[in-house]
Amino acid sequence: MQTLGVGMVGYAFMGAAHSQAWRTAPHAFDLPVRPVLAALCGRDPAATAAAAQRYGFESTETDWHALLDRDDVQLIDVCTPGDSHAEISVAALEAGKHVLCEKPLANTVPEAEAMAAAAARAQARGVRSMVGFNYRRVPALALARQLIAGGQVGEIRHVRASYLQDWLADPAFPLTWRLQREHAGSGALGDLGAHIVDLAQYLTGQLIAGVSGVAATFVPKRPIPGGAGATGPVTVDDAVAFTARLESGALASFEATRFATGRKNALRIEINGSHGSLAFDLERLNELEFCDAAGSSGTGDTATQGFRRILVTEPGHPYLSAWWPPGHVLGWEHTFTHEVRDLVTAIAQGTDPEPSFADGLQVQHVLQAVSASAAAGSQWTPV
């Protein structure tokens, strides 16, 4: 069997999730190419070596440029903060390496444009790229996409999405890179909002045409790690909310915050159409709620109309043929395994994986429009 050597840059939270996916995918799925964890790259030699041993990488590097010169590395997996996504990804694509880049694609639209252009050039040479919007790989959401594309909910009228976390609610939480614009680009907007923007466009098959947004930073200064009591400025948003219109004129609302006390990773999206509605809650990852306006009788009897629960664990549901008997549920980490399966399959077949860097650029345009709208007092801003 052919192999696909993976060189990963970054080994923290996303590095751990991606590593598990690379290890697991060839055992769960009959992949056309077998991934090999060739090299892990990080700036701290000791920490990188420890992570490589834990994750199962064969070797380490302390400079990501070295990965581009290695013949045993055919794909670069970018798990770094957003400020280095463009530099690493563009260089990797130009070196003929396939690229998987974590979301959001970049910190700015110009960076994302450069990445999308590099991906288009590389595509002509058979070099593939994908941005890591892992929630597309939740089986229930993949099923929702199939139902919407098949017309089961009819004409889209409303989309409402929220992504709520609370890990910044404590003002004593230290000033990390995620709270600094020069490293993260934005706060809850890019970290969480990017996910629900991508999901709204993926599920409906429509782009967001315009937005009106507000943003807030509740704790403007935070303790500097190891700073002996010193504080530094928070330069990103803590929370955002915005309304939007899709291409069809459908209404949409979005909320993203890291200050929702009691909410750990609460992503929810609901789509209402002329024939029915779909709703998904990440805390019930294996379930999809579906309301068919016609009902099982086909008469539209309101006496029996309402949401019904679909347990998305049947072999015929997206991705489930590789896993367990019906009713044996999957978890959050499986979304990354499915991501690897789709990417490796596309590379082997010579097709373009999704979401593409162009899709990531589109999300970046929406994020920029939200930021501009919030800065202009919620002015309506076309995307």
C-alpha cells in the first residue's frame, strides 16, 4: 500500500486532535493510502520530542522549513496560531506538499487570498489543500446537509446559530495568544464564529451576502503569564453577535462568545424552511432533530406535527459504516478522523477535498464584514 507521510507543525490542542485522527483513520476506514506520522515540528526541542513520542511521530524538527525538504513528508498539517497559517501553507504548497490547515484559514483577508491563490496554482500540479472545519464531519450534520440538498426542508427562510463557551469568564485567566490580535486575528469571532459561519453556508448551500454586527471585550486586561502580577491588554473581542442575509434573502442570526458562564462547548444550529426544520446541538452530537411540515401522514396535521429525534448511528448514515452497531454513539474526536478519511481519499483519487481554501477565504470575508460592521456601529455591511 502507498503511504502518505505527514509533517505536522504545532503539537498543542489541535495537534493532539489531529494526531489521533491520523492514527485512527487507517484502522477505521479502508483508505487508499496509509498515513504515516513522519515528523512533528515545534520550537521547543524537549517539548516537541515528548509530544512526538506521545502522539506516535517517527521524528522531530524545530524549524518547519525542514519539513519541506524531506522526501518522507508529502503533506503538511498546520496546527499553529493563525498568524503563521499563510506563511507555512503557501510555502508548503509551492514546495509540492499537500496541506491541511486549521481554521480559520488566516487572520486577515489578504492572507487568506494569498493562500487561496497558492492553492489554485498548486491544484494545477495535482497538489491538494483543505481547511479544517471539522464540524462538517459530524454525521448528523452531514445528514442534515443531505436532507436540505434533497429538498426535505424546502425553501430556506431562517438560520440561527450560536457557539457558546465560558473559559474566559474568569478575569484572572491569563493573557494567552488567543487574546492577542497579532497572533489570533480576532477572538470569539474567528475562534468560534468561523465554525458556525461555515456550517450555515455548508448546510444551506448558500453564501452569506451581508451582515450587521456588534462586538464586546468584557475584560480589557489580563495577567501576563510569569509576569509577577503585571497585566497586558486584550486586543480581540470576547463576544460577537450579528444578523445576516443569505443569497436567497433568508434571514440568519449568529452569536459567538467565550463568556457564557456554564456553557463549555455549546454549538447549536437550526434551519427553518417552507417544508420543515432541522436542528442540531453539539452536546447531543449523535442526534438530529427534524420537523416535517407534512408529517408522516402527508396531510400536515398540526395535531401530530413537531420535531422528531433521529439517532444518527445507522450504517447508512454518513461515515457510520466504519464504526459500531446502531445506537453505539460516536464522539467529538471522530470528526477529525472523518476529516482525515475525506482528505486522504481525495488525494489518492486526484480530486479536490472540501472545504477548500477558497471556502476558507469566503468565511474570512464574512468575518471581516462582521468586524467592520461592529466597528461602524452595526452598519449593514455587504460581504
